[in-house]
Amino acid sequence: MASGLSLKDFDYALPAELIAQEPIAVRDESRLLCLPVDRISSVSHRRFDELPDMLKSGDMLVLNDTRVMPARLYGYKPTGGKVEILLDRPLGEVNESADGNRQAWLCLVRASKPLRPGAPVQLPEGASAAWLGPGPGASARVELTWPGTLSDYLERNGRLPLPAYIHRETSGDPLDALDRKRYQTVFADKPGAVAAPTAGLHFTGELIDRLLAKGISNTRVTLHVGPGTFLPVRKENLDDHQMHAERYRIEPEAIEAMTRCRQQGGRVIAVGTTVVRCLEAAWQGDGLQPGEDLTEIFIRPGYRFRAMDGMLTNFHLPRSTLIMLVSAFAGRERVLKAYEEAVVNRYRFFSYGDAMLLL
């Protein structure tokens, strides 16, 4: 996928005050920058709740129904040193033991000093973690032991893993309750993500009903966003960058619905880069294949899209794989020019920010 582009080609200037720290009061009242991909039409500025007027009957939105886990845990080494553990994905089955349930996980671990193999980390409510060894990339293999069910334990003791550019106190932040509600989509259903599919945060149940009333249907896929979404690209040569693996699942019914939409002249519109990665990873041969798998797909200029005809997406970090993906779909220079216009017009950026529509 040689494109002759390097990391610096995806940089842009962004004033820090445009990085959204809190969600807008009403989800679908965020702003929406419309970027036609035909290279002829000009950018327009709308509101997200105008989406039914911007799509046509027969179009289909593909939503990511993953649910963000409160997957960030804080603990202590026997020496008293603090440890932060961000769960990614399980590596095996849950095993019951006398001191609780045990399971190996792939995690990101931060500590003042590296953990020793097998050395315990004390977690709340008598839970513990033990470092088993390195994992792929910056991750580690960790064995967790916890009481009761993991989902209940995380709800009581875990924190939502907000990205670092959203500033919160380590514990007891007054915005925690708001984040628990608003850093989930209204259609979040399947726990497993450590970051929200942020393009979906703009939807309300009422907006989905209005879209359906106009003949704009939707279907669901699942891609559990992994902690790799927080990791910067460090290689100037993009061919040297390794993506973090993410779990996805597509049901046969979703594939049938998307195939029928296209056959009848409708457009399949991915809601977020997570859906784009899911669909493009699942395209094998001449079509989408159902099932569950891991993907490390890295979409950047030079990639030929096959599974979708448009996308809704938020504004992404400079030099990130996400702005590279959007540039692959709409053209790097055109995307960066649209970002410049968004800065001039004081759009809100990143996870809690405004959105773009690319058709």
C-alpha cells in the first residue's frame, strides 16, 4: 500500500481550547461538518440532528454496538508503589479457585518500576493481579483474580478509560457520573471496549426513530475498541507501524441487510472508524464474511474501500491512524483543509467533540 506519505504528512495545528473536555448538553445538537468526497462540492456546516435531511431513503447506517468497560484499575505493589492496569482482552477461560475467579488478560500496565514476574498487585476488594510476561507491542500478559463476576467487580471498582486529553482527577472526579452515562452510545450493548466508538455518541433514540421514519435503516456490528487507540504512531515510516489487534463480530443478518441495501441502490454508511475497520477487515474475496475474529487492519491513503460508501466520524488527533483512515477515504489534502476550516469555525475536537459526514 505504498503512498509515499510519512507520519509528518498527517499533522495539523490545533488550539488546546478546542479539545472537548465534556459532552455537549444534548447529544444530537453537536455540529456536523459535511465533506463531499466528489472533490467538487464545497464543505457545509450543519447540525447533527439534521442528518435525516442529508441522507436519502434506502440508505443504511452501520452502528457499532460495543459497550465500554470501566476497564482501568488502580492497585499497589507490596512495596506501596502505585500500579495502573488497563484491561484489553481476555486470553483464556475463567477458572474458579478458592480465592476467587482467575483469568489471563492482555493489558497495558503503568508502574513506577517494572513489575517482577509473579509479583502480586493488590487491587480493591481483595482482588489481585500478577504480571505473567510481555505481550504484543506495549502490552503485557496479566493474571487477574477477583471476587464474584468480573462485570460487577469492574462496575464497582473500575474507571472508564477516558483518553489522556480529557482531563479528570484520578478518583472522585465530579464528572465521573456524567462520563459513565455519556461515554457510551445509546445503543451500547456488548461489553468489551476500552474506548467509545465516538461517532455513535451523537445519536439519540429520537434521532434514530426519525431516520427510520424517513426510510434510513440501520444494522449493528461489534468491534471492541482496544487500548491501541490511545497509543501514538511513533514510526515516521508508516510501513513500520504495527496496529493493535481488536476483536470484532459480524452476524449473517447484518451482512444480508447491507447487501440488500446496496442491491436496491442505497448507500452503506459506517458510523465511525471502528465500523470501517470492522467491515473492511471482514471483506474477504467478493464480500463480507460473518463471524468473529481479530483485526490489525491499518487503513491509510492508497487503500481501496470495498464494504462501505460513506462514513460519519469525529475529528481525530494529528498523526493518528484514524486521520490516516479518513484521509484514505476522502483524500489527505482535502481532509486537512476541512480540519483547518473546522479550527477556524471553532468546532469541538476528539471524543466529546463534533462530527464529520463524508459521502
